[in-house]
Amino acid sequence: MNVKEMRWIRCALLMAAAMIMMGATASAELVEPDSPDGHIARTLVIDGVEVTVDADVYGSDVREVQAYKLTQRNFGRRPEEEIDLTAFLGDEEILERRTMWTAEDVCFETAGARLDVDPWSVLLRRSEAERFGNLHVAFMLSSIAENQTIRELPAFSLEEAIEKLEPMLDQLGITAVKRPADGVSLTLDELRDAAQARLEYGLLPNETVFMEFTKEDECYTLLLPYLYHGLMVMPTSEHLPYTNQYETPLTNVNALISRRGVEKLSLDFIPGEEKPDGEPFEPIPVETALETCEQLTSSYGWGSYGKNARIHEIRLGYVFLSRNLATTEVKARPVWFMYVFSDLIDGEEANEAVDEVEGRGIAIDAQTGEMLIVW
């Protein structure tokens, strides 16, 4: 057997393995968070800013990864033939089915819920969710928390809330991690206080605020990362250096879950068909990735960072790179990714409020060492 034949056979085996993995993602599950396989402590100087690294490392024992060309899942013009709508809408009768912007943007409405399905995303909103609509505390999340501590509600644990998502994620082929990347719980008193504060803040003539909350409205708002080929996907939307036209989509499960069930569910990116992009490779060590960080210059805008810059966690995972957020094709690149947190500066001193902590994403190509994301 000559070299050319061996390369062809290897390529065929890789493609077959990819198809097997694709088939494995047709069903999904909720998985427990993994454990770190290393720790790194050092100080980096990034563009003149001192950054303290005291971070758990995930993926340092991975010996081979693969990049992919990935197309977002397309449910077509009749998504009800691809997914079981009862997982989202229950047994309620569908009162109306209509197309929106295009023939592939389909909306299903029942008496108690609405489900929007298009080639890029899925959005579920139950009628009860409207009561949370203009409360600032009940937002859909787009960032990650520095230290995740979500207070559990009595007789309604965080795990119980997350498990309510499983039938829906199974239909979408998404495997989510049970540890939220961001989130908050809201008690009855907090909901009532937030409603009163919103009322006192002032409303437009056509605005209303729901005031009659009950114990059943107590809820969690959660951002769950999900896995791709066993590695976590960087969950937030980020920009690549030098341009705003080359971005990463939001790759997370965003949900508001009350004692009643899932009130809101949003997924902006659902993986579809894939094929290998290049050969499998051994990822660079995490230390090499951190050396790339020290090569950043002021052209990245790093000098505007606040005080006490720090990194708590570094992961080998994936980032999905697209030319713009409208495209359905991305490159799934293995990367070392991390978030750098710092205290924003207010005059001479940093504020102590939680919302005065800023986090910025960094992703370094695990094959080339190139800085892919810094914002």
C-alpha cells in the first residue's frame, strides 16, 4: 500500500468517525460538570497590565483534537416533522401555525405558549413569562459570572430546574452542562420588590407591570454552556481582533425556569452537519497559550482595563467562528479559552457592586497559538 492510498484510507476513517459522532449528537443529555485536571498560578503582563492567574485548567490531558467545518442545523419549512413539538408546547392544541420573515421561519402558537423555529435558532415563550417581561432582575443572560453562586430556592433545587430542559434539548441534539456559566434565582419577595421598583421608576403610557406574583413564579434565570465533541463551547458572543465583522455566535442554553416549568428558552446556535477541517492535532500546552497573551499590544485596546485583572479558569474547548452573525456556516476551532475579570474604575476607586466587575473573553488557537478572540 502506497502513501497516497494510506492517506485516502485515513481520510475515509476520519469522515466515518465524524458521521458516527454526528449521529451521537442526535440525542442529548444534561451532563455533570467536569473536574479540573491541572492548576496554574503565575502573573502575566498583558500590554502593561498585570494579570493574576490562579486558575483551574480543564483539558491539559487531552492529546488529540479535531477542527470542523460546521453548518447550523436547518429545520426546513416543516420543523414539526423534525422535532417533537410536545417537548416544547406540551399537549396543548396548536391554534396557529404561520411563517414569519421567510418560509423557513415558522411560529407555532397555543393558548399558553409560542415557539419560534428558524434555521438558526429556537425561542420558546410561555404566556406566564410575560409577567417577567420588564423586570430588570429577570433578564436573559449574555455574559458569564466570575464566581457562580446561585442561591437555591426552597423545595425547588437548581438541579430540578435544569432537568426540566432535558426533553427540549434532546429534540435539538444539544448536550448541556449542569453547572451554569451565569444565573440568578428570584424569590417571591424579590419579584414583588422588583415589580414595585419598576413601577416607581416610571412607565410609558402603554406599559404595564405585573404585580400579583405567587410562589409558583419563583424562578431561576440560567445560562448553560454546551458541549461539542466532548469539549465545552465558548458560550458568549465575542469579536475577533481588529474587526467587528468576524464574530462568534451565542452558543449557550438561555432559560428562565419557574416552579411551573420552562417559561423562556432561547438557543441562538444549534449545530448541524459537519465535516473535518484538516487533520487531527495535538493541542499546544496551556503555558504556550498564556505566552500568546503576553504578546498583546495596545492595538487590542487592552490598556483600558480596570483594576485587579485576574483569571480563574482556563479551558480547552471550541469556539465557533463565523464571518458574520447572519451566516449559517462556521468553523469550529479547538482553542484555549478564558475570561479575564477586573474591577471597573469609578474615579479613584473601584466600585464594590457586583455589576461593576467586567469580564472579557480570550481564545487562543490550540493548533497555531494565534490569538483568535480578545475584546
